[in-house]
Amino acid sequence: MPLRNVERTPAPVWNALVAGNERFINFDEDRPNQDAPRRRQLRDGQAPAAVVISCSDSRVPVEIIFDVGLGDLFVVRTAGEILDQAVFGSIEYAIESLGVPLVIVMGHESCGAVKATADALDGGDIPGGYQRVLIEKVAPSILEARAEGLSTITDFEKHHVVATVDQILSRSPEIHAKVETGEVGIVGVHYQLSDGRTVPVITRNVD
Ligand SMILES: [Zn+2]
């Protein structure tokens, strides 16, 4: 069912996005909600179906990957999908003010921020300027992953997604409360550049 027709609760929205991702994987996209009527309709407001926190990587264009269009997703992108106050404010705005029922955290294969952080932890260069904050924000996820015996960059990328979901739930009482009641769902995915698939690594309220 197209995203615009689904019930605005976590599981139906997630299922519609999974269906869109399948179309993208199979080069069978509908490219919905990208026409003139949709543009005019959106002058009066927005009701996106999900908020997505994704890496800024140019190979991870969120709307294309889920085969959706204008007004469908509220997207926050930072290198390494890191969290700060502005990101938390954006997620809470999407949930509280726009009534979004689903939060998606998207990491991906071959993530430069994760690789750079792993290299820095191994004694490599730490980038200067504001790039330093990226390393500082990703490092705890990698240290945690290593403590659990994980060792590959792919493992680190996936664990960083899980740790980011955990952080969202532990640091925002507003989001945590809505996930506890089932009103809001949360899914962490690892996007595979090679085949276009978004593989869930952690889910709440979408099964
Ligand atoms: Zn990345």
C-alpha cells in the first residue's frame, strides 16, 4: 500500500517503507508524491510518516532508498548519524508537533565516519576543526562494540546504529514515553550500498 494511504501507526508505516525499499532494490520504483499536485498540496502543511536520522553520506539518499516523495519523511542527516541537541530537538518536533509515529536510525556500509573513528582509536590521525566532534560522538559505540568482542567495520557500523537508538531512548524522556506506550516505533537499519537493502538491526513496536 502506498505510504500516503497507510494508517499512521508504527507497523503499517514501517511495512510501507520496507515495500518501497524492495521496489528500489529491484529497480521497480513508483517515485510517488513527486508531481505538481503533491507540491501544491504541501503548501498547506506537512504530515510526514517517519523521522529518519541518517548519515550525510551522498550514497545514502533517504527518500530514494525508500521510494517515497515530497512530504513523506522528516529527515535529519549528520556525518555518522551522530546526535546532538539540534538533532534531538528535530526528532522531538517531528513526534510532538507533526505526530510522526516512527523513528528510523540509518547507518550504512562503508561509513567514513565509523572508519575514521576506528582508525583514530587505533592511534591514527584525529581530524582537526569541527570534524573532531564526529570522532568523539562515534567513539563510544566502537569501544562498546569492541568490549562485546566485535571487530569488523561492518559490525561497528551496525553497533553504532543500535547504540544510537539506545541513546535516543535513554536521553529523551518524551520519546521514551511514547515508545513505551506503543504510540511511536523505532527501527535501526544498516543500509547496504552494494544491493540497496536496509537491514534492520534493532526494532521496537513494528512487529
Ligand atoms: Zn556514513
